Amino acid sequence: MIDKMIDIKKTINFVKSCEDKEGGFGNFVHDEGGVDSTVAGIEIFNVLNAKIENREKHIKFLKKCQNPDGGFGRKINDVSAIDYTCSAVAALYELGDYPENVKGMVNFVNLCKNPDGGFGRTPGSPSDLDSTISAIAALRIVGEIYYTKEIINYIKSLYAESENFAFYKPNPTGKGNVEYTNLALMGYDMCGIEEEQEKRKKIINFTLRCQNEDGGFGEIPGYPSNIDYSYSALEILSKFNVKLKYNAMEFVKKCYNEDGGFGFIPGTSSKVEYTYYGISCLNYLKFLELDK
């Protein structure tokens, strides 16, 4: 189905054009490579069954982003952060490798753990959902133990609901949206539990309310559509095989550009990150059989 919706060769060439001299992928042409856009680029190659021509160069770049504290920075010699550590570990795994210093990486991640059961972006920083999911994903890739009961209790503390819908927040005082709701469900999956049936119904209702008449999804009901939140929403709904009110394919197609990449919204320039989201949206829509 994807090859009927996009020109795969153009998409692959767009991603290749974003590779820098160090072997990392930038988010756009002439952008300096970063571990976050590199994992997106590698994922695109894998999803589209494309050959990764510079595998060893990519691995070398990623390993050079690891710091003496065991964590990874976004770029070489950048300060370590847990989201970049997760991106680097995930990209290395997709390339068939692991960090040079696995023990150091695990130690860095564990230093980001807080008494509330969540993880902060750096050691000593307050917990947030994004960092918590990044932490357990990185630990899971290298086969390390993470304390599921504490993590689940932290994720549950971020749950909020009204009479007929529910969502998750980035932290106890933040505002929830479909992205954080999707992250929470990912956390439950990695910890081996399912969301309660009644909560699931409310989460589905909230997600459906985020869809707009153009087919895309905003971060909360009434907000304009973009490819980022459409990706999160479709990932949620594909978990439960939920039928959409509007045709999401139309919005995703409008975000696709002539250069083979996807933009944040229709008419904006292509980026590697958004291209990964766009391709993922097409895959979710195929699963939901909404392309017919």
C-alpha cells in the first residue's frame, strides 16, 4: 500500500540527502547529524526495506556520541540526556550493534531515576513521562531490569479524566495530550500490563475527539492537525482497532512533498522526523484498512 501512496525511491533519496560527513542524519538537508534524526532515518530505511549503505559509518557516529558518563548527547560532545541516549541505543540496535560502554549507559539511565518511580531527563532533574519511557526503552533493548511496579505507579499518577474521556500528562502539573497518552500506553506495554477497560474507553474517546474534519489530529480536541499528533493518535487507535470518523489518509497525503519527505503540516518543508511519522501513519492506516 505504501508504494501506491508515496514514491519510495524519492523518500529514500531524501533521507540520504540529509546524511552528514560524520555518518549521522540531520533533520533536513545540510543539517548537522543528531541521534534523534538518525534513528528516524534508520527506521525509515528498515520500514521501507531499503538497503543501508553506510551502516558502519552510522554506527561509528552513534558511538562517538556517547560520553564518559555513559549517556549520549544529541551530537558528538553534547551533554548527555536520557532521550538522546534512548535514540542512540535504539539506532544502534536497528543497525545490529550496541553501545561501546553498555555498563556506563545503564548506570547513566539509572542515575536519572527518581524516588517517585519516574525518570528525569538528566540525573537530578524531575521526572517526566517522555524521559521515563525513554529510560525503560533503553534498558529493555540491552536486557536490563527495570522496576515495573514503581514505573506503573508513576505513570498512573499522570492519568486525568473527566466524565467521558481521559488522557495522560507529561508530569503531575502538566497538560495532557495524545502524544503523552500514547507514551503512557507504550509504558504499560513495556511493563507487560494492559490499561483498565473503563479507562481504555475514555482514552479512545479522547483520541477520537482530537481528530479534525481534515482527517488529521491535533494534540487536544479543537487544536489544528499536524503529522506529529496524527502519528500518536493513530498509534493509539491501531492498538484497539478503532474506526475513525474522518478519512485520515487525506491529511497524511497532503503532508507528503515532491522531494519524497513529509512536512509537519501540508505545505511545509520536509524533515526526516516527520517523514518517519508520515510513513508510520500510512502503516497504521493500512492496519486499520482505512485506505480503501
